[in-house]
Amino acid sequence: MNKAIVGKKLGMTQVFSADGKVTPVTVVLAGPCPVVQIKTVERDGYSAIKVGFDKIRESLLTKPELGQFKKAGVEPCRHLKEFRLNSVAEYEVGKAITVEVFNEGDKVDVVGITKGHGFSGVIKRWNQHRLKETHGVGPVHREVGSMGSISDPSRVFKNKHLPGHYGHEQVTIQNLEVVKVDAARGVLLIKGAIPGPKGGVVCISDSVKA
């Protein structure tokens, strides 16, 4: 990883090319992300930068959290993210990272938290079909079905698709294309969909497989 930034998903729209081709894009308000800390191989065992995003009042932070920002000399931020980079020589504490680190046509990986659906049944969570709606099936038309054999192994196998918490998990979408960089608004237009709801925080970095 050579460059990265933190942003907020604003929603989706579409852009038209010169030849009239339509491209669906996700609008991300990215940065500015001030560098709060720089970690090096000599001191920390690995090279990384810690950046902040989305300014916040000091009264909403604890003293240890606030101390990091005061030490770096930057305004308090709501989110702190760390990125492991191949080289941190070009970064300095207090300097902000903006959308201009990316260019049109760049391939990026986007990490976000998917939409949460709460406790969901197997039809919604695992796309299973319901049981028959005929007499004799009973009031279990949307239930899981058979749990397995009774006498052997007398238990439910691991990883069986069951009801449970659906969504709200970290997901990475790889090899997305940056369609446009709007430096004036601090906005990135990324081709396709990215994880999370509107207003969700996402991390954008150069693609590891491009």
C-alpha cells in the first residue's frame, strides 16, 4: 500500500462520458485527513501512518484520545485510522492528506461496514426457499428445516446456515476505478457500489491486486 485516505459515503449517481456512455458511481467525501502519528520500522517494528477524519468538539473526547491530537498539533477528529504503508518518508505529522493523492483511472480498494439487518431468518440471511404451503407442513413455512440426523451424530454440524445477526460486518471491494477527482469539493467518484449506508465511513487505498 502506497497511499490511502478516509472518507464518508454520500450516495450514488451517474456520470456521462464524451461519447454518451453512462457510468454508475459512488460519491465519497474524502479527507482532509491530518496525519496524527507516523510509525517507523526502527521505532515501532513496521511503517504506518495514523490519520484523523471528521472534526469534533474537544468535550466529546476522553483525555487520552485528546492527548494524541494535542501532541500532533492537529484539531480533534471523530475517527482515527491507521494505514500500513510501504514508505512513510513523504508524510509529516500535522500535514493533511487530500483527495489529490489519487488520480482519475487509479485502481483502489474500499473497506467499509455493510448495512446492518439485525436478527434475520434463513430466507433473508442465506437466500433459502420456504417450505411448502400445504396442509401438514404446519406453521413452520419460513423455518430452517431439518437440523440433521437424530441418532448419529445427534448434533447440529458447525457452519450450518441458521438465523442470526445479518450484516454490519467489514467488507472490502477490490479493484474499483476512480472515475473523477473533485479537489475543490474534496470528493472522489468511484465506479460501482461500495459497502455501507449513506454517511458510512470508508477507507480508500490503492489496490493491492491492480
